[in-house]
Amino acid sequence: MMIGTDSHTVNAGGLGMVAIGVGGADAVDVMADMAWELKFPKLIGVKLTGKLNGWTAPKDVILKVAGILTVKGGTGAIIEYFGDGAESMSCTGKGTICNMGAEVGATTSTFGYDESMERYLRATGRDDVANAANEVKEHLTADPEVYADPESYFDQVIEIDLSTLTPHLNGPFTPDLATPVSEMSKVAKKNGWPLQVEWGLIGSCTNSSYEDLARAASIAKQAVDKKLVTKAEFGINPGSEQVRYTAERDGLLSIFEDLNAKIFTNACGPCIGQWAREGADKQERNSIIHSFNRNFSKRADGNPNTHAFVASPEMVAAVAISGRLDFNPMTDALINQEGEEVQLDPPTGVELPPLGFDVKENGYLAPQEDGASVEVVVKEDSERLQLLSPFQAWDGNNLMGAKLLIKAQGKCTTDHISMAGPWLRFRGHLDNISNNCLIGAVNAFNEKTNFVKNQLSGEYGGVPDVQRAYKAAGIESVVVGDHNYGEGSSREHAAMEPRHLGVKVVLVKSFARIHETNLKKQGMLGITFANEADYDLIQEDDTFNIVDLELFTPGKSINIEVIHADGTTHTIETNHTYNAQQIQWFREGSALNLIKKQNQA
């Protein structure tokens, strides 16, 4: 088992691990040799039969599963893939499936240990791990009776025949809107999605294995050989220096460059908006296609009108070449530079590099063995770094007179709460990065982003500006949200920013797991409507009194008195999942405050 401070930690399920993404404060618990806790998950079994063929890739498995479960269908569950179809896939293909399992809310996803994992471990210089795993391999997968009768052991079972599975494109604006490629023409025209594709992007952490690049490169080479040119711009993001170096050595990157593709650095890149996309500031309606996990509004380039679609690397390559969202490479032909009609053949590729992996500079710098003497010096006028100050502890009184900051409508991911892209240069400076707090959330009262009412002045302004005005006046505030609030990245800033600015309560219909824990860790009150219909009672000028916060105990509901501008009131019952330890985090102002207090005792 492994925990990591990134929602993509679950990628390691492709190596048979139970790998769980958490917030940074959770990792602090582990590093401090404290217990780490998690509500015992349900189990969802996905039985894979048959074998992938043609244009279908491992990515299409999770795109199909996302369409079945939706972005919240895996919440509170571990997804386990099994069956002969699972064993037929490469280790990195399994990793792709597990990686994107975060987009259905799953605690993690995993496969049983098998020969593909051993091959990958040995190819990456980890013979010792492979040898150790082989000694206990019967314990690294479920017992035979589980796979023989999965309905008796799993809370839910999904069965997918890989032999008949077809490529999918998921999106726009949500990774669970699944459309088979064969149906995209009809669906896109029905919904008015822009059919011209302006960018095709492959890579980042999600689909940048050697196998992924090899299969996409096979499509690129066909295009060059058949005298095709890409109608969309094309970009490649290698996921690591080892993959980049090996792919360059083996000529894969030069194939992409022959097709006029841009090779980005080994980083998140366009996946989190870290690129200078020309023209994005015009906010024109457009479509892009990528092999990343997430396609939320504004995520890729800050443009709310960019329709981003998720697909396998080979489908991204094909669509980029055609320049059309509704292009189906299995049936459609293209016209080359000589006016000839040509068709792309199915992709080919290898699981692992025939000459082995290689790398010259992997970029890793070992930390100092004993860091006790290390002094961290930050200039007071630095715009990018700021030393953190402890959050204030709860005063023990009921929360009275809190103002509504924003009632978020619909999807509100951690990208909406704390945008990435150019904002990441401030991630070491909490006050500066807090200027992006909730600027992507849609205000339910005017359906605009970053435009909320300041109840002190009656004027409208940006969310951070209004919240800073409340903080200056000594007024705490409440954020109200919809379902699956905080889905997506494990980005801890999405909890730290509202806490820093003076938000005390986040009241929603339901939370995404990591974000709910992050709120708790930062000493905030994350609660849910006992009756979801009460969301509709919240009005723009509301004031909130939490009248029984003094009785905050595990399992006990919390009542909120909501006072409307006309003087009428409603009492709303809310639920919470805080245990005794987590309530102590709230009392002390944060989990870190409690750790410090305990270590000083």
C-alpha cells in the first residue's frame, strides 16, 4: 500500500498496488509516524474479457467505465480489474486505467499482480522488486473463488468485452460524458460542438508510456508516408525524462517532428494550462482533443469555451491529422497533398522498448540525510514564496453572522476553486495564490464566474476581493456547493486558500473524498445538506448562524439558521463525517496545529 500527495498516485494500481492519493496534510501524518485513516471502501469489480484490438486502447476501458459510473459513481470505493482481458494488457496500459480512475471518484483502482508487471519491473531495473513479488504472488491477487463468483464478493460488478469495445471520446467539460467514436458525428452535431479541432495533445502523466508514444508514432509515420499533414496543431508531452530520452533514442520523437508536432517539456504542461496557447484570451468557441484525464472548463487554457475531449493517444493522433472531431479512422478516408484518398491503418506498437530504457539525467536530487540544520530563508518582499503562519484555533463559540460568499452551481472542481496554469508560480505564496480562490466557480444567482455580491457594500466584485472585504471587517463566510464538490486534483490550495481568506464553512450536497479531507485538515467545517433540496433555499443575501456548533460531536447533525434579507429564516439540518480526532483538528485550527501542540506536550 502507498499514499501520495497527488490524485495521480493511483497510477501505481497498474503495478498491483493499493495506491491512494491524499492531501499534503495527510502525508504529514504518515511522515510523523502517525496513524492514517480512511473510511473502509466498497469494492467495485470490473471483469475484462476478450482482448483489445485494432484502434481500441486501454484508455478506452476507463473512458467506458467513466461513462457507466459517472464522476461520482466510484466515490468511497476501490475498483479492481480482473479477468483474462486484464491479464492480456500491458502494465503501463493498466496504469493508464488506474490513473483515470480518480475521475470517477474512486479511492483507488488496482489489478492483480501478473506477468506484465514483472516484465515492466525488470525492464525498469527493479529486478529485486520483481523477485520479491514473485515469492508472494499468490497473495498479490484475489483468491480464485473471488474471480469465479465476483457477485458474491464485490458490491458492484461491471463486465466489459475488450474484443467488442470501440474507441471513445469523452467530453466536453466532464470526463464521464462518453461517446463512441462511431457516434461522435451525430452527437457533436446534435449538441452544437465545434467540429474543427485546433489542437491534439498527447502525454503528461496519463498517457505517455513508451507503448503509448509508439502506437501514436505509428499513426504519425503513416501520415508522413501517405503524404498527409495535420490539420490541427499537435503536441507531445513525455511523462518522464526516461521515456523522453528512450523515445528520442529510438526515433519516435523524430517521427512526430516530421509531422510538425511540438515536443513539450517533461511536465504537466497543457494538462493543467501550463502553456502559452495563442489566441486563448479571445475566448472563442473551439474544440481540442487530448489524452489527459481531465477536461474541465478553463482547465487547459483558461478559455471557458474550449471544448476539450479525452481519448487514447492513437485517437488523438488520428483526429489531429484529420482536424475533425467527427473523424472515425476505422471507416473514414482523408485526402492527401496529392489529392489522393487514403485511409489510416490501425496503430501498432510495442509494450516495452526493444533496446531497453535509458536515461542520462533523471533530475533526481537526494535530500540531505539530516535536515535539522537546514534554514529556510524567504525574502519578505518575495512574490512567489511566503512562510506560512498557523491558522487560528476555534474560539469554542457558535458561529454567528457569517455571510454567503458564493453559491456555486453545478460542477465545482479543485480547478474551479484554485486554478492552475499561470497561477502555479504563486503556489509557494499562499496570500498571492489566494487571488484565484473560487474564480472559476459559477455563481448560481447570475451564472457568471468571479462575480459575487458584497453584502457589505451591495456591489459586485471578484470572489477573492469580496472575501477579503469580509475578512477585513472580521466577518466569516460560508461557501455553498453542489454535488461532488472538489472533484479532480488533490490540490491542497483549494482548501488552504478559502481558509486563509476567512471562509469557515463549506456546505454542499456531496464532497469528493480528497477535498473533504483537505478541508478537515485545514480546520474548516465541511458539511452536507441532510436534505439536498435545501440547497435551493439559499439566497444571495443570506446570513448564517450555526446555533449548535458548541455541541460538535461525531455523528450528531449540525443545524444552521439561515436568515434571508427580508428577515425570514429557515433552519437547515446538515450532516458531517468528522470523527473525534478530526473534530480536534477543527478545535485547534488545523491538523498541523494539533500535531505541533502534541509534540510540545
